[in-house]
Amino acid sequence: MRKHSTESIVLFLCTGNYYRSRFAEHLFNARARASGLGWRAESAGLAPACFARNVGAIAQVAVDALALHGIQIEQPPRLPRDVSERDLAAASLVIGLKEAEHRPLLQARFESFAGKAEYWTVHDVDSASPADALPELERKVAELLARLSAR
């Protein structure tokens, strides 16, 4: 359940809400809080019943990478969750983490939002190792925070 907030929301989307989007959500929130930015992140998966695709709540590699930045996640961590039309409507900014993968999923499930989303190119483990993907995601989150701070 979403808490009432005056903060703007960025919604990170990946396929399973297990690895990339969860890392981006926690990293963004920690850095946005530290800088006093009036934004917060949420994340969700575009694959229907995404929670059933994963072996747990969040990828251990994401937890470990966050810990290296001094970011601890809630315990127990929430399970991956499917994106809803309500999530998309509430977000001020929607980011699909890999355009080739997520634009078609968003188009198929929520056609009216597909053209409004921003898309990045951060590969999943089938195309890039976490050692490559997570630093790219960190760089993109830093660029996003700088862009939002300049508004």
C-alpha cells in the first residue's frame, strides 16, 4: 500500500522486479534522501505474475552491491510485484530499464503508457554480468538524480 506523500515518484520497471529495478529503486531512494531531493522511487515488474519468476524476494547480487554503498534494504524484503495501471498513473516518471525488452512488454500490457516512458539500456544477466550492468545502472541513476535536481 502506497503511503500518502508530496514527493514525486519515479517508477523503475524491469521484467521480474528482482534485480535491476530493485537495485535502482534502493539506490535512488538512498541518494535522493541524502540530497534532500523531493523524489522517491518505486519498482515493479512487467512480466505478468513476475513474483513467480524469481527464486526469492530480491537478487543477492543486488543486495550485496547495495551493501557496498552502505545501503541496507528492509528486512524481510518485499516480494517482487507486478506493475499496475495505478502505479503507472501515479508516477511522475516511468523508466523501463532496457528498451528492447521493456517497451514491448509495456506496449502489450499498458499501451497508453508505452510512449510516455523513458527507456534505458541496462542489460539483464542473460546479456551482461552484474559486474557490468550494476555500474551502468549506478551511472544512469546518478545522471537521473542530477537531472531531477536541476529542475
